[in-house]
Amino acid sequence: MSGFVLSACSTVDLSPEWLHSRSVCIVNFNYCLNGEWHKDDFGQTITPHELYTRMLAGESATTSQVALGEYLDYFRGFMQQGKDVLHVTLSSGISSSYGSACLAAEQLSNEYPGRTIYVVDSLCASAGYGLLIDRLADLRDEGMELEELHTWAEEHKLEVNHLFFSSDLTFFVKGGRVSPIAGAVGGMLKICPLMHVATDGSLQVKEKIRTKHKTKLRTVKRMEELAEGGADYAQRVFISHADCLGDAQEVAQLVQQKFPHIRDNEVHIFDIGATIGVHTGPGTVALFYWGNPQRWIA
């Protein structure tokens, strides 16, 4: 076991069992549903299905990042154990948690001068963020030390590619990701936009495609164009979904058909957690893999 802590936020959208098996420590985001605050705890308190059902019924939902004080308490616990920390945050293009984590690390460096806290802005989201953490856990387990792992994360984080789509743009419109006019027109024309996370960590609409089925096909085709090795891609793939498991499973099947070198046990499906889900709403599917470090610039 390494002498440092690999840490992330609950917005990695993996399962508690997966994170425990990889020895990754988690600090929780927060969300408010119908006036009551909850921890984003991987659906253990309120399941994703219940969350989305209540949102569709009209209950208000908002999110809150990890506050400075929460980061201080969280990191201080490791400092008191004599452990250094590599903490990777949700993309700064989506949340200001990176800034809060950096402030906490700076403050604690004065309080514990013999300890080190590295903070990395993942520029990733959901299980794409999780895919980066999973690779860092592999490298740590292979013996990579803290400083080298921190450097590797900074140098390779943009190689995590994100592709996602949603059959319901309601909550993208509410969150300002899609304009009201585009959302209304998209609904009438059955447009299912293909989106991605850009190199600055922000969400962008890249293609407007009619029908969800065509978008699924285009998503996997785009992965073939961008993935490391193209159709010979053979690394791990993560898929996350917002209460639409059937769509996620169909995308997984298309991936396995298109990429014959990916082993069956290397495609994994996870729930989109509360923090991300409050902003996407139900019906979102996201595909994550290793590929072009420039992501999608065309």
C-alpha cells in the first residue's frame, strides 16, 4: 500500500464498491431536493430513479460544491495521519471546487509544513473523471510515487474523451447549457444532440442529430475516429447514464461490436450521480474512453 492518499470528489460517478476496491477516498458534493440538503452519496440515500422521478414531478433541485471548510476538514484528517494527498477535482469548467481545494491545500501547507497536498483539475466530468481516477489507481498500484503520479495526471488528463447525448433537453435548458429556443425546436424535431467536454472542461454541443438511435450510432462512430488506436482500441471504457439503463446497454453493445479488442469485462456501466444528474436530468448517456488529447476540435 502506498504512503499517500488518492482522492476525488463524489462526482466521479463510480460505485462505492468500485472506489473501495481501488482504495480511492471520496469527499462528497451536496445537493438540495425540494428544500432538503443531502450528500451526493452515490444514490445510497436517494436512488437516482427517485431523484429523477421527483425532478420530473416538479420538485426543485440544486447543487453545492465542496466548500472550503469541508475541504479543510477532509484534508486535515489525512495530514493528522501523516499522509500526503493527491486530490483530483471535478472540471473547473463545470464547478469552482478546484479553486476551493487549492485554497485548502495552501492553508494546510502552512499548518502541516512536512506534508504535501497536490490538487489536479481533472477537466473531466462524471465517469470520465472516474476513468482518470481509475487509471491513476492502476499506476499507483504499479508503484508510481506521489510526485510522478501528479505529473502524469497533469500531462495525460486531456486524453480522457467524453461523448454524451440526452433524449430530454429540459434540464439542459434549465441549467443554461442549451438555449430555450434550441430546446423547444429540438424537442419538436426529435433532435438528440451529441455533446462533449472540451479541453477547457466545459460542456459543448457538437452535432444536432435527429432521433436517439442515430445519435447512438454516431457516438460510437465518433469514438472510433478519436479513440487511441482507432478500431483497435483495447482499453477500459466507462459508460454512465441517468435512469436510462437500456440506452446505456445498447451503447455498450455497439462499442463491443465496433471494437473487437476490448474484452467484455472492460466495458462498465455506472449511474450518473446526483450532482451531475441535477443538471442533466434523466435520459442522458455518456461514453468515456482514452483518445485524442485535443478531444474534439473539428
